[in-house]
Amino acid sequence: MAQIIYLLCAVAAFICAVLLLRAYFRSRYRLLLWSGLCFAGLTLNNLILVLDKVVMVGADLSIWRTSVAVMAMAVLLYGLIWDAE
């Protein structure tokens, strides 16, 4: 059951990233770009979580997951602080 939830979280983050980036390419509103890139990073984070908990059970990928999540949030934080209109 946990595997399904991990995959659904990755799919939801991917859909959010696609919708946000598609909206950015239509409107060119830069906050949509930063939000879409953040969700793309969160999608990667969720995929690494699936690898960590389902595929490679013996390996510890928590440092990789955390670093990807921090980078994704840093992209959004950059967009919120320095690219505000």
C-alpha cells in the first residue's frame, strides 16, 4: 500500500509541475516558472523516495532526497524573494 501512495505523490507533483510550467509558457508570469521548477524538483524527490523505499530497500538515499528537496525549495524561495514584481 505504501508503494502506491509514494507513486501517487510523485504523479501528483509531476502533474502540478506540468500545469504550472504550461501556464508559465502561456502567460510568462515568472512566479509560475519558479513554482513549476520547484514541483519538478519535488517530483524528482518523490521518485528518489520510491527508489529508496521500494526498489533499493537496503540502501539509504535520504541524503539525496533531502538535498533535492532543499534545492527545489531554494528555487522557489529565490523566485519569491528576488524575482517579485
